[in-house]
Amino acid sequence: MAKPPTVTVRGRELPVCSHGECEEARIWDYATCWEHLKDAERENIRERPSDALRQKESLSGIILTGADLSGFDFTAADLSGAHLDKCRLRTSKFVEANLRRAYLGWSNLDNTDLSRAELDRCVFTNCSLENVRLLAYSISFGREPINLEATLFGAAKLFRRPHIDESHPWSAEATYRALKSYFIREADYESASWASYCEKTMQRKVLWQGDKRHWLVSAFLAISCGYGEKPLRVIATAGWVVIIFGVLFVLLHCATLGGSFLGWQQGLYFSFATLSGVSFPDILPAASPWIRLLIASERAVGILLLGLFVFTLTKRFVAR
């Protein structure tokens, strides 16, 4: 059975690669797809767009599927409706480029500069956007990219989160805020939570340059509850509080059990009971007012952490 002369991609009939049984779309005005181009033709693919841009020609609707265009400068290019899917575009520049309705699915755009690019209806399905330079302008004021999600901005690791280029915290904060609004409109609350956390992280970096008092409050919220986005951090914080106060109760001889000072196991139990507000009739606190103040302080911290936990759960899973 003969292969069809065209292939339909995003509602557009494109001529099929002339090589053997390959059914991929042809690249630009060549007879084959990228994989079956000769080396000289691949090099020509990088030269021709440069010439076209120097002559102010439009590249609207161009087919560059699968091309390796890493480091290419598309500044101010008209790429509306272009097929840039499955491309290698690392470190490329799309500053002020028109990418309206462009198709970037499955492309690698890590470390790419998308500053002030027009991204309305631009499709980002399964592409990679780690450390991309992105400004709020491109995704605000009614502009609606398609299939953006937090996982496109990198893989979450132990001490690393998905992220855009954060070298300028002021602009990165605004971009994360715009991403948060976009994700909420798309009902992608998991990605909205990520964007909200990143927004507050950038805000903390900005505060470090001027308002140290508010920076301390921001740092506390980051560690204790991840700005209301990470309930497990509240539990982890409570665990550390139990350990720290438990150690203090043992070292300072803060209470007795059966006439003897608390050992390590009893000290942790006493600390956990104090934090959680559970009564402990078998343990007698020392008479010193400073020690009683220390015990009362842990109970106050427990009330604070309980409130933080309820707030975080509500914000994370209910408020949006």
C-alpha cells in the first residue's frame, strides 16, 4: 500500500517526506524531513532563516519540525503558525518574536530567551522549558498559551524545583505571578501551587536587598509551611520542635517522672505531649518559672503550627 502524499498536522495538510516509507512531514521546501536531509542541507537550514531575517522576510507558517537550531537567533522574527515541534532550540533567542499559534510540542527550549515574545495560542505540549527567560508580558493581558504546566520547567528534585531564569528576581516574581493566574484559569491547581511558591521565593530574594525584617518573616514561612503550599513542611517543622525541646527538657532537668529526671525517651515523649496539648499527669514540671515558661513556649508553638497546618491544607487543597 502506497504511503499518502500528505500528512495532517494540527489541521494542516503537509507534504510527506520523499524518503522510502517515511511518513514525516517535509521540512520547509525540501523534499525530505530533517532526519533524511544531507549534511549540507542541514547546514543550509541554519543559514537560510538568518538570510530571511536580515531581509525582514516573514517565516510565518514555516515547517522546521525536528531541526537542530540550538543557539539560533530568532529575535523579532514572525513565526506565527510555524511548526517548531521536536526541535532542539536550547539557548536560542526569541526576543520579541511572534510565536502566535506556533507549534513547539516536544521541543527542547532549555535556557531559551522568550523575552517579550508573543505566545498567544502557542502550543507547548511536552516541551522542555527549564531555566527559560520568560517575562510576564508574554502570558498576560489576554494571551493564552496552550498546554503550559509546571513539569515543563524542569524535574523536581530534593533540593531543586522546576524554574524559569531567576537571575532578575523582580521580573521573575512578576512572571511567576502571571503563570499562577494562567494555571488557575486552566484549573491546573498543582501547577498554580508551584508558581505561587516560586513567586514568594522571588519576593524573599527582593526583600533581602532592602527590608530585612519582612525577609525574616518570609524566610520563616518558607521553612515552616512553604508559603502555605507545602503541608508536609509543617509536619517536619513540628518534628524538629519536638526534638529540640525534648533535648532541652533533658539537659535542663525540666521535669521528673517517678522522682527521677527525664531520660531521652521520656524527654521526647514529654516534648511531644506538650506540643500537641496532651496532658501528662505522671510527669511533674520543675518549679522554676523559667522552666515553666519554656514548657509554655512549646505549647504556644504547637498552637501556632496547628494553625499553620490548617491554613496550609485549606490554601493548598480547598481555597483554589
